[in-house]
Amino acid sequence: MENKPVVPKNRQKPFRFKCVECGECCSNPDTIVNLTYSDILRMQYELNYRLQDFLKIVGFYKFDHDPTPEELEKMVIPPILTTNGQAFLGLRKGAKGKCIFLSKKNKCKIYAARPSICRTFPFHFHSKPIETPKAGLDIKMDYAQKALEYCPGVGGDKPPIDPEYWMDIGKDAISNILKEVILIKKWNTAVETNKIQGLAENYLRIILNMVEETSGTSGQSRKKTKKKSYQAAIREKLKTKTTLKKK
């Protein structure tokens, strides 16, 4: 049986955290910033990104071996079928494995649009079962293992966190993951049955169409309706009868 890591006493409950802007969490070359479709839509909304913009900043990451069940569990989100096998959608990295959106002053260039995995750090939220979204999920919160390894902003004399604030962030992240699982299942089935080609461009186009199909036409009209349609489009696209059209 694998031994669980020992959590230092100064990093046990009550949870304490204050970001010291060291940039470590955004510089770890072994960390993949997984993206859900909700993250993509948030970035589209906040940054006004289009398909060609996303193709420059996201990519499909693959293991260099067949991933073990333990490795897949750590990824949280299931793999996406592509023309090159199973992969995970995530932000591209820059020099030495740093996030491409980390500034020289260790500031996030897209802070308002940052992905859920960044929003929840240094905490890890989990709930079971994760297969189906449901009301009243029993969500638990702990320090993320990577935070215990290198984050100087947790524990010690740092201020206690607001648990309600962080649990709201965690619930939102878990909800987005659960809905992402549904989309990935639909996508994988479509790829397996040759209804769509497993390309990053096709996957991103489907996600971006969630907003485009229910927003106003363009210009000011679209700007006024966009925020409301962000959630409405998600609900419409994730109905059981939803199918993925070949592009």
C-alpha cells in the first residue's frame, strides 16, 4: 500500500493561505493546466478570443506511455480521443515549462479569465461519485499536493482563509468538471463512430459554437446578450439529445 504524504503540522487545518506572488504554481514544468469547456468560454467572454486565438494557446497533451489508472485519476478530467490517441486539453507552456500567461513580474496576464485549476489553487476539491452532476454534492477540500510541495503561501503564519468563499470556488470547479465529463463522452463517441475528426480545431469549434449559436448576431446586439447566453448555451448543448455535428 502506498504511503500517504505527511502533512506538516503548520499546514493542517484550519487552512491558511495568502498568495506571495512567487510564480511557482505557474512555473512548474510538470503541471498541466487542464481546461474545461467552461474555461474556454470564460476566456472567450473575457478576452474576446476567437478560434484562431485558441489554437495558439491550447494544445492536446499526451503521456509518453499508456497512463496508469492512478495517473488518469490525478488528471481529474478524462482523456479526449484525438487522431493521435488519448490526450488532455491544456494551456500551452512557454520557456522552461512556464505558463505562457505568466508575466516577468509573476503576474497572471489573464487573471479575470484564468482557468478553474488556477482559481482553486492551492486547494484540491473532490467529490464522489463524479460520473453524474447532481445537487448537493458532498465536496471535500484539502491542500493540493503540489501546494504542500512548493507553495510558500500556505500554512505557517498566513491568515486563515474564508471557507465559504473557497467552497463556492470549489463547487463551481467541480460542477464544471462534471459537465466537461459529459461533453468528452459525447465527443469520444463521435470520434469513435467517425462522425467527427479528432482534431483540436474541431473540439474548440464545437465549444465556441455553444455561445455563437445562442448569442445575438453581432456588434452591440451580441454584446448585450452574450453574458446571459453564456450559461444558457451550456445548458442547451448538454441536453441528452445533443449531438456533435461533423465539421
